[in-house]
Amino acid sequence: MQTGPSNPQPKIQNPKSKIQEVHTLSRELRLLIACCQAKPSQDDIDLILDTIRDPKFDIQNLLELSSRHGVLPLVYKNLKAIEKSIQTSSSQNDTPPTQNPKSKIRNLLIELKPRYFAIVQRNILMSAELIKIFRLLRENDIEVLAFKGPTLAQIAYGDITLRQFGDLDILIHRKDFRKIASQMTEKGYEPRFPIETFTGDKVMFEMNNDCPFYDRKRGLAIEIHWDFFRKLALSTQKLQPWEETAQVTINGSAIPTLRYETHLLYHSLHGSKHIWERMCWIVDIDRFIRNVPDLDWDDIIDRAKELGALRMFLLGPALARYFFNTPLPEKIEKLCRQARFDNLIAFVVDEFKWENPTPEDSLVKLKKVIALRDNLYYKTFTLLEFLFRPGINERRTIVLADNLFWLYWPLRPIGMVYRFLFCRLMKLCEQRD
């Protein structure tokens, strides 16, 4: 069993930052990228200071972007460090307060501070709840693994307060779901789905890969997963989450989690599934690789190939390298270069600017996910699953018995035509699924 990382850094040379090359982004987005560097360079610091001095700099836009991209804690912490590092020279003393860099940063920190501490308090609350849930399930002899959320924050950042997360994610065995659901209900959580209507397991487990539970009084959410991905032809079994596990210590409690190689593989596949629409996912990859230096890269590559998803995996490290100078082994760097991700990286850069994605945007992203698969078999499989595999929207339409499950398959394309065409034209519904 793996234990928590010891924090040494991989001894691989870092190239010069490419932050200045991202010219098409707004000044606020470029500031976010600079603030998310593991160790901001002088170029990054100069960019930050020049940005906040700019009369056109929009603090409210920065607040909104840092929240949307899940990096507000990192922005706050790095700005705090930069503020402390600025030496007040005589020339700065003669500078008007409105242009003094330390004064400008201090004003920005005043705006960020309430949101930062709200995130810190919530992360601490949710981490404590994770520990309680694991103790409860352990007492009932239920095997579970934590991933994402505070677990990822502790492994990748060494601090549960440096990563934003909205819920807790727990992986279970399917056979234990109803027992866990009963335990969650007793603790005051309500399931998102009317699970009492699922008399059979096929409709329950084949149309969903998880079931969220909500404690509405405390505003807490826990997602109980039995699969990592419902579609996209990515087999949880081939990810082998249960064959070898790791352990991470959170607030003095040992929490079982995925082995580190599985963790990194999953998070890179998850990011590629969404074409890396949130900056925090790329930062996660950067910090994970930096903080866990002894990864078995050959094992990750072998399993990614078995999934037909080597390119999907490699896109994560490639983006981390591009934006955050992530130190990668030579073999991984070579594979990333061979994958020729230039156009995809440009798409991600452009995607950062999206505010309200449309159904058409989702189809564009699906096309790119299909293109990321390793061969024609997996490309075709991914497309067919998207077009025909029933899911939440079909289950919302009608709940069928297991022996009528096949009727959901034709409902999927019919529902897609309705949502993407009729509803779009008539402006009757928002994008779903």
C-alpha cells in the first residue's frame, strides 16, 4: 500500500515559462495562470504587477474567473506571498498610492480574502465529514475509496485548503450501494435519484455511474460512485481501482484512496473528457506530478493503452507542461510531442474564455474527445455510446423494469434530437447531459 508523498521534487529541468505566449487570453486570465505557477518566476511576478496596475484591470472579473476555474485559493496565497516579497524602495515610497504595487496587491487581497476563508472553512467542514463517513462505513464492513476532493488536495498540494471542491467523491462496490444508501439516509442525506423506484439493478447501475446524496441543512454533497465513467468506452475494471490502493492522512485520519498511478490516470482522463474546461484540473496535474516524484509511468502508459486512451491521458501532462512548466520524464515529453497537441492546446486556451457553453459547443468537444481516442475501434465505440447509451435524461423520462431496459436505447437519440434541435430553436430548455 502506498502512503502519502514525501514532497521531494523530480530532478528534471524546467524550461522557461510560456505564460507570455498566451496572448489571446484576457489580462485577468493571464494573471490567473501566473498566480497558479508552483513557483512564480520574475516574469510571472512582473506580469501580475503590470496587470493590477493597468487601469482597465477588472477585479470583479478576476474574482469571477478564479471561482469559475477553481483556483481562488492559489491566487490568494501567491498574491499574499508576492506582497510580502516586495521591498518598499525609496522610488516606491514616492509612487502615488494608486500605483504602488504593494498597495494594489493589498487592495486585491482585501477583495479575495472573504471568499478565500469561506473556501477554507468549507473544505475543513467537508474533510471532517469525509472522515466521519469513512468511519461509519468501516464500522459496517463496507470497503470504500476516496478520490478527488480533499484526498486529491492532500496528495497534490499537501494542504486541503488549497484546492476548491464542491462535494466528496467515494468509490464503492456495486453490491454495497443499497446498504450505503441506507446508512446515508440515516445520517440525514437524501439521494438525488428516487432509488426506491429502481426495483432492479440494471436500470440503476447501467444508466448512472454515481448517485449524489445531499444534506441540504448543511449544504453538503457526497457522490457515491460505482463506476468512474458512464460513457466514452472507458472501463472502470481496466483502471483496476481495487487491485492496489494507497492511503492518505487527512487531519490525522488514514483515508484509503486510489494508488497514485490510478489517481493520475483517472484525473487526466476526466479532464480530457471535458477538454480541460477548468484551469484547476490542469493545476491538479501539475501539482500531483511535482508532489509524487516516484510514479510508475510505464504502468500508467500500459493501462492507458489498454483503455485505448493514451492520447487522452497524455493531454493532461502536455497541458500542465505548457501552462505550468511541469517537470516530466523524457519519455513522457517525447510522447506528448509525438501526439501533436498544438491545435488542442489552442482550443483549451480559447475555451477558457467561454462563459455560457451552448449545445453546439458540447458537440464540438465531443468531436475532439473522439479524435483523442487511440484507434478507430475506440473512436467508433465512443461515438456510438454517446448517441445511443441511455442515461439520466432517459431515466427522468420514464423508469422501466430491468426486463424492459432495451427500450431506453431508442429513447436516447429521440431525446437528443428534441434537446439539441427543437428545444434549441424554441428556447424551451437549457443544455442538459
